Amino acid sequence: MIRRFGITERALHWVHATGFLAMLATGLVLYLPVLSELVARRNLVKNVHLFSAVAWALALVLVFVLGNRRRLRDDWREIETIDADDRRWLRGRKAPQGRFNAGQKLNALVTAAFAVLFVVSGFFLWLGERDHRFLFDGTGTVHELLTLASVGLLVGHLYLSVIHPSTRHALRGITLGDVREDWAREHHSKWVEKERGL
Amino acid sequence: MPDGGDRAVAAHERLAELVEGRARCEPRLDAERDAGRVRESLARLARAQERARDHGGGGVGKRGEPFAELERLSSARGGQLAQLVGIAGGRLGVAAEVDQHAGDRSRDPRSKAHVRKSGYNVGVDDRRLGRAAFLGLVGVGVAGLFYGRDATKVVGGVVPSPLKEIVPTSGWRIYSIGRELPRLDPNAFRLTIAGAVERPVTYSLADLRALPQVTQVSDFHCVTGWSVYDVTWKGVRFRQLLAEAGVRPQAKALRFVSAEVPYDDTLTLEQAYAADALLALELDGKPLSVPHGFPARVVMPRMYGYKSVKWVSRIEVEPHLDTVGYWEQRGYDEDAWVGASN
């Protein structure tokens, strides 16, 4: 076995996942007429949605404050780095991958950008209702498009992490922290070489 | 002729510029020495290139001895240059150029040997790529907040067709507070006007349609941020609607009670008599659909949409201004003028 994710990284993932699912569920009730009618009580759902958002943001802050920030910084550095191998990989060719493959990097970059945009657009949705000077025409649409794109991203993410036979071992990494070394060698050879070479 | 030597020299020149620029900015660091190294390497490259030109005319594929020297020189510098690029403060593009002519694979920053030695290949441009994707996405999203008119219709354009059944794709968003939208029978429908009036009146839908009708084009603004522009409404002005019942002198406000219990909201009598307020029966040339409040709804274009009560089944004429509507009890403005701030 080889260690892939520390407690901070796993906490970050699951805090984000929990918050996202809570906001997605309540958000879809507010957004889709079918669900609005099914659940009704719009005001309650709205309050739960807002409460989830605040709880999610605070929990993320806690992870940063209490967690291993150095490790998170290193993760981000790796994720930001789309090197020549990654670019080859993204073009569908075989190329050795680091601890994150290029797809995971893109997923992380997009997820992070979406999180920022959800916060910004959500904040202005909240503020605009209370102070109409901050009511912008596109705010709701940005929030909705983010929701739709996130659902697409989530479906792909779940498929690869839970269903697809060759990749779903990764789920163990993000829950328990370690993965089989032979699996890691196959999917993340550059990382294993570096880890074992040191 | 795009010859490897030219490219190498160009890359070196640019690198020299960058490193020297940095040396001027931050003389405390070892940048001065780095700049010297790059200058030296540049001079050697230039000499080698000159020799190569004299010898073979620079033709591609004619790789004479001076060419071998040029290659050796430029590749020997590969690893060192990759380091210097990092030092140079990360201007875009330079590492890629250096990369192109670093011939020796073991010194190529992309090669496995290099990875084994130094961990990941973290060329500056590579990092910028991911960061640019992240920041670009955030930038586009933030700019999207200020996308102008008809932003709500954008969603309809990008949603795949199987989803069009459940995702709202017109400019409208339908918000309801009840378990299901009131589906009122047009034959059984009655609208009662009561309260501070001379005589309470009850209208059937046919009665309402028999009253003098007006058509107007106005915009609809929701307090949650979306708007629908140029909506055509047809219906009855409130002055006409209340004429038969006769409003008493002490009357101050109208309370519109929706068939969607417990939704209600109010307009002062003055607001209801505004030139563009009406009880609408038609939207864009057709009878209101159920989601839009069939058979009758309030339209008050200059106030946010929660004032425009749908499925109106009763109008209470009130001698006071105390009644607080459904959303106002939950924090919204009583006077919901579009554009005014709380």
C-alpha cells in the first residue's frame, strides 16, 4: 500500500462533498418546478439552502485553519501544473501521470473555480434580495449554469470513482488514505517513482 | 529558415533579458551571477551558430560537425536553463522554448531521468496553464453576473433537450409556495370583491372578460434577480374593476388573496390605480397558463414580482395599511419598487 491522501485532504474532500450535496438537493428544489411542487415550503427550503452554504464555508475555513496547510499548498501546486505529459494525456495519448492525473487536475481546477463562483453569485443572490442595488441580471443565470455544469461533473466523478472497474480503487484513497501500490504504478507512475525514489 | 540554432539563440536572448531585468530589480539575490552565466552561454551559442552557418549554409538535415557542437552546447545548457527560467521570475513561454531544443533526453525536463532526479517537472509555464484555467473560469463567471437583458433565457440555449422538460428554459421562473399549483376550473371560478365597499361583488371569469379590457407591454422584474422584458398583458384596470362595488372613502389598500393558500399581498389604493397596474387575464395574447396564475393575476410592473399575486380569488378592500403580505412577513419590502433599495 502507498499513502495517497492525508487526513486534511480527505477532510477537505468530504466537507466539500457533504456541503455540495446538501446545497444541490435544496437548490434543485428551489430551481426545478417539479421538485418545488413536490416539496413546497419554499421559504424553509431556502433557509436550509442558505444555512448549508454558511456551514459549508465555515467548515472549509476550519479545514484550512486546523489542517496541514503546507500539504494543501503542495496539492494546489501539483494541480495547477499541467505539464507536457498531462497535455499528451488530455489529447488521449498514453503518458505517465503524477499523484493527480490530468483529468483529476482539471476536475479539481474546475471544482475550485465553481466553488468560488457559487459563493460569489450566491452571495449576490442573497444580498440582491435585500438590497436591490446589488440585483444583477445575470446572477441567477450564473448560479443555475454552475448547478447544471456541476451535476454533469458530479455524474462523471461518481462514475469514475464508484463504477468504472479500473479507476474505482481511487475511492479507497480518498476515504482511507492509501491505495494499492500496483494500482498506483499503473495509474500514477510518476508519483510512485518519486515517492519510492526518495 | 527556422533552424534549431536560431531558435536556441532567440530563447537564450530572451532568457538573458529576463534574468538581467531581474538582476536590476533585485540585486540582493544571485541574479547578477545568473545573468552572467546566461550571457556567457549566449555568446558561446552565437559563435557555434556562426560556425554552423559558414560550414553548411544552415540547411536542415545537413548536420555537420559544428551542428553537433551547437546541439551539444544547447542541450548541455538545458537543465541549467530550466532552473534559470524558474529564477527568472516566471515569464510565460520561455521554458517551452528552451524545452524545444534541449536535445539530450536525460537533461530534458520532461524525461523520466529528470523526474527521478528532481521530482516533478514544474516548468513555470506549466503551472501558469492550470492557474490560467482557474482564473479564466472565475473571470468568465464573474463577468456573467453582469450579462444584461434576458439572461434567464441563456439556460434554455445550453441545456440538452432531454432536460428541457424539467429545467426552466423560458425567461420565466415559476416560484410556488404550495404543494401544487392551483388548477382552477374556469366555469366554477369566482372573484369576490369585499371589505370597505358599498356592495360586495362576485365576478365569474365571463364577467371579468366582459369588463373593459386594456393591453399593455411592460417588463417583469423578480426580486431574486431575473427579469422578463416586453411582456404583453391584457386585463382590467383596477379602477374599472372596483367601480361596480364602489370603494368607500375610508378605503386605503387592496389585499389580494391567492388560491395558493396562504399567499396574499397588498397594494395601496394609490398604487393599484397606477397607470400600468392591472388584473391580467392574458399573457402574450393567450389566456394565462396555470403557472402564470390562471385565470387572473395582479400585474404591477414597477414593483418586484411577489407583489403581482397569481390565482387571485378574492380582493379585500381595507380601510388601513396594516396588512403585511406573505413575503413581507419573511423580510421583503412592503413598497417593492424596482430599483429602490431597502
